[in-house]
Amino acid sequence: MDEGFIPDRGLGAQQLSDWVAGKPEYGVFGSLILAGYVFGEKKTVIPISTFRCPNCGFLKSYALKTSDS
């Protein structure tokens, strides 16, 4: 399994969740640095897809890497 994190975005905006490879890194004022690049290094960012069982409602989420991810 690869280590990564799911950043929590807020401020009233609705956005899809992404999985970001590696450990989170923080800026000077303690805010999460997340623009796809951290200190010149490109981070792998993969959208998260969630599937629901129509019978029981169980949810399962995946970060599936596609050919254009």
C-alpha cells in the first residue's frame, strides 16, 4: 500500500475528494501545501471514486489511477 492523505477542503465549496501521495507538508503559517507541487516536487494526485451497494448501502472508495492520472 502506498502512503498518502485526503486533504479536507472547505469554506463552503463543494469539491470532489482526491488522494495525494506521500506525507502532507505544511507552509510557514501551518497551512497545508496542496497545489500538486511541493517544493518543486510533483505530487501524485488521484481522484477518489466511491461505490455503493444498492442492497445494504455499504460504501467502498477507491483511488483508481487512470491512463491520464
